[in-house]
Amino acid sequence: MFRIAHISDPHISRQFYREHIKSLKMLLRSIVDMGIDHIVISGDIVSTGHEDDYYLAREIFSKLGLLDTKRLTVVPGNHDIFGGPHRAVDVLSFPQHIRGVDYVRNKNMFVQAFAETFQGVRRLAGRAFFPFVKEIGPFRFLGLNSVPPWSLRYNPLGTNGFVNQEQFSALESIVPELQDDEFVNTIICHHHFNDLIREEDVPSNNFWKKVESKTMRMKKRKKLLRLFSEMNARYVLHGHIHRNEVYERNGILFANGAGAICDDPVRYLKYNVLEHDDGFCSIRICQLPIVYQESMVSMALHRNRKPLHIPMPAMGGVE
């Protein structure tokens, strides 16, 4: 048996979400103790995009022996690159703040921060790190960057998802080699492929549907779904919406892991586990008997924070 644990959106922050630090440590320690072979984190590892929070995440992974390409696979989320509004007062200033974010610098900082996990991956678009292919046990991971640059029209809050043409063409180019049954093809990206606003949640939701379509949407997802089918993808692991769930689209199983340590209505630590045993695959949500820690931003803001600087591993070829 080969087992993959999938989580997303831990939103580590020494300044804003100190409670997430404890929850993530407990969850990862439990996963490691259970003998899981590999861990996937599909974005929003940090909540601010700041170097000191990347240093903190590295420290957590390192102490558990996870800073290794054979143990951990990561892709970026919108918070990893743009940060986000963490307090009510930030909502008003964030639209202006995001215009000044250096997208390329922060994307490269994400890759550098977790450089060990990108060792040995196969890049499909020249020097760019995304998309990449990584073969782990019986699984073939195809890692995408679904976080597009800021755009007043298409990505005003940095929360929409999109896979650019460079990545799309690179994936198309390897479709023929993905038709064999040797590996279980698994897509890893940050953004979701289901509706954020569900009919049962909001009886009259036309307004909220419009809001979602402008600010929290995977753009051109039907086109992507067709490509995933051509790629013989069996699973898609993602996050972004803070809940854990497994659902189906176009015959492909999608697993959202973003309720692992926060915000999910089920207030327990949890992860998705993907198992391969004697040629058969299955995916399910594993819930631990441990309540996750509530976020208390107001308390964290009053604590002194020591500036940290991330030691960047030497790594050539960053786009």
C-alpha cells in the first residue's frame, strides 16, 4: 500500500494566525506518525506572502523531516503570492495594496522557500517551474500554478484562478505519454472546480453568484476539465474554499483539502488520504479526534514579532 496525505490552506502566520501554527504541527505530526508515504499541500501555506512566514513554514516542515522531494509536494495559492485582508480594516486597503505586489518576485520566493521539494521534478515549460511532473510511488503528480497576476478586470482581489496558455500548451504536449496505466495521473493546483455558492446554502443567490464569478472563480474551467480528461487524470487535489470534500467532474474525482485546520464546519483536524493498494485506488477524508484551534487575530496583533529572514537555498533557473 502507498498512501498520500493531502491538505491545503493552513494559512501559517506568526502575526495573524498563531493558532494555525499549533494546529498544523499537530496535524502533520499525526500524519507522519501514521506512516503516510507522501504529503501534498495545495497552496496557501502561508497567509501573508512574507519571508518570515515562509521561514516559519520551513522550520515546521524541517523538524518533521518533510523538506524532501520524496516526502512533500507543494504548489502556490493566492495567499502565498498576494497575501490577503486578515482584519476587517484590511478589506478597505487590500484592493490598493494588491496593485503593488511584485507577482514574479513572490512566486519565485515560494519556489525558493520550498526548493528541496522541487528537486528532481521535470519542468514542462522550459525554465518555468510550472507545470511540473513528479513521480512518487505509483502516482504521477502534475503540479500547476493556478494563481494568475493581478488584473483589475479579471483578478481584482487576486483570488481568481487561471492556468495560463504557457502551462496549458505544456500539458497538451505530454498528453500522449499519459495514456498508459503505469502511473495514477494526479493534478495538483490551488483553485476549486465546484461552485462556491451552493443552492442549498443561499436560496436566492443570483447576486452572490455574480460576486463569485468576479472574485473567486477558476476561469475557463470547462476547457481545463476537457484537458484533464485527455490527460487521463484520475484525481485533482486542490484547496481555496475552506472545507474538505470529495466530488466528481467529468469522471474525475476532485478532493478539496482546505478545511484541514480552519474554518470547515467540522471543527476537527482532518486530511484527505489517497491510497493505492494492489492496483486499486481510493480517496477519503480522514478526521482526527482533535479539535482545531480557533483563529484569534486580535490577540496575535498585540504580540511582538521578531523579524526573520529566510535562508534561500541555491537554485538556478527560477523564472
